[in-house]
Amino acid sequence: MTGRKIIMDFEVTPTSHLLADYRARGGYDTLARALREMRPEQITKEVTASGILGHGGAAFPAGRKWGVIKLNDEQPHYLCANADEGEPGTFKDRWILENAPHLLLESMLIAAYALQVHHAFVYIRGEFDLPYRRLAAAVEEAYEAGLFGEGILGTGFACDIVIYRGAGSYVCGEASALITSIEGRKGYPRNRPPRLTVRGLYQKPTVINNVETLSNVVAIVRGGGEAFRTVGTAKSPGTQLVSISGHLNKPGVYEVEYGYPLAKFIHEDCGGVLGGAKLKCIVPGGISTKVLTAAEIEHVTYDHVSLTAAGSGVGSGGMVVIAEGTCMVRLLQILLRFYHHESCGQCTPCREGMGWMHRIIDRIVEGRGQPDDIEQLIRISKANDGTTICGMGDAAGYATLGIIAKYRDEFEYYIEHGRSKLGGRIEVETAEALHG
């Protein structure tokens, strides 16, 4: 199968998300040991030694982020779990929230102790229903058991937690926009520096980590950072929860050890392409990562180094499998419609550029494409790169440039003939591929 497990190392049952079941699996034992036997800086040292990279898309080393927080500086510190999982094709954090909410909570308590945080937040996607209800119930259970509040587990440590529901904005998954939303203001990203670890929530030092990133903390502290590094590869330690969807026989959430062969994962573990069709390409890590063709993934392993060398990335762990017969012009139309809709409008290149790109691709699909349309899409994508406060303008450009680079012939044919090069085969549901 897909290698060793860290997060999905238990059997999911109708009660496995509850506190009693979690404690029967050793839940909160690591928290108790950390509070009674370890100093805050020791925990950060173990997280740093583990080499764990952020699982939200940027892959920034978690230990380096934590290490910026200055302990005993006589000001409040805050911790936020980013559960605003809005990237199309990505639903792996939802698995944790539904099936292992106490794993996240225990990890957050350990992180809060390490960072001298007494008020923690979970910013959860507004569209989530079951994940929100499961997490909210877990928080209630934890408070009743004395795991939050004052004197946690009979120690002098105190921490409270707030679940904050978003209102459906994709941009609020960006760390600084998430913070402004919690503060009650419009969820606009903000310029940096200063870094959020210096001046974040309420202008105080703040650590924001993805749900999956934080959920690894229990395993790191329980076994030690060096033991964690024995899983995965030297430069990509640990595992990745992969939400895989699209034209696939066995879609779902899988825990994949870094370094696992990508083609084996798709064709064997996930059952191969739906209906016995041939694989055309994949979106490896959420729609912001560049597509890789079937030929390109043959010798790629699932880790940051290998995927980057192939011209893409792990991203947010949302993989979309695309079968032969899918029109890439129509697929790009779906992506650009999403980006245009979700642009917050704060930055001119993103606000106007997304609209131009969306209108151009709509015109092509309607059969009214113009000879310069492809170059226009490329020019706008490049103009957006690095010119917006957050990375959304860049992301739309990466997706666009990646698809055009690999499938320019399909765009040229569509513009010249007013229809898809694939003829009647475009009934393959591209939208379903992206939304699982």
C-alpha cells in the first residue's frame, strides 16, 4: 500500500471520533507527558528536528515558524489552525475534522504550550457541516474533561479555544486574510513584513498552521523528531494526506508516505482510471499546481523534491485525475471561472486580470476565439505573477500557463474551428473531475 501511517493509523468506526475512543487509543497521553515533563522550548526543538513541512500548500518548515516566537516576552501569543479548506479537489483536512478531531485538539494544546499561547482558534470553512459539528462536539467533550480552560490536567497551564466559521471566501484560507476575518474585518490579505509570527492576530505574535500540519504534532512529540524523520524522505519527512478525485475508480483520502511512486499510487492503490480509459494528466496538488502528463509521472515519486523537479508540486494535497477525452480548454474555463469568482478585489492585477482571463476563455469556448487569445492569456498570467498581496493572482497564472504549455494545440484548434479538437468525446465531465 502507500507506506507507513501517522494520521490514519486507526480503524474508522461510528464512534472513533469521540473522546472515549480517542483516549482508548492513547489520546491525550502525549499532552500529559509534554505538560509534566517537557519545557516549551523542548517541544519546538522536537518539531524543528522532525523537519516537518507545512501541509497547506506553501511547505514552509513548521519548526522554523514556531522558532520565531519569543517566549516570555510579556505579550499574548495566538495559535490558529487553518481549516478553511477551499481549494477545489482538496478535502483531506475534512477527513481529520470528521474522523480525528481530538487528534487536532491534542496537537493544538501541545503547540499552545510550546508557544505560550492561552487563546487558540480554529478557522473553519463556512460550507463545512459535519466537520464543524464533529469538531464543536469534540471541543465540548474536551472542556468537560478538563482538557481546556484553567489548570489543564492538574498543571498550571491554561488554554481556551474558539471555533470561528468563515463565510465562504476562498481568499480567507490565506493566513493574513484569515486573521483579518477573525478580527471582524473584511477578509483581505495584508502586506508583509512584518511577519504574522511578529505581528499577527490583534497585532500580536501568531502561529498559523494547516490542520494536517498541526495533527502531526502528537506523533512528533510522542516519538521524537528524529524518529519522525525515519518516515518519508530526507527532504520530505513524514506522510501526506492526499485527497484524490476525478476520473478514478477509487477516489478518496489516502495517507501516502513521501517517496512513494506516484504512478503506482494512481494505477494500483487508487484502482486506475475510470472505465479503463487512458490517463491524460493529473493536477498533483490542488488547481494552483501545474498539470503533469501521464508520461511525466512515470518516474516521479510523491514528495516535494520529485514533484518540483517534474515542474509541479505537492501543494495542498488535492490530486485530480484527468482521463483522455477531456477537453483542456473547457477545464481551464472551469478553473478561471473559479478564480474570477473568488478574487477578493483588493489588488488591481488580480481583480481585473481574472476578469480578462475569464472573458477570454469564455469567448474561446463559445466559438468566438481570436488569434491573439492564447498570447493574451499568457501575458496576463505573467503580469499577475508577484504583483498581488497574496498568491492568488500567481496561482491562476500557474494553472493557466501549465495547461497551455502542455496542450496548446487544443487551444489553437478551438480558436480556429470554434469547437473542441476532441469532437464528441468532451462529454467526459470535467467539472466532476474537479469537484470530486
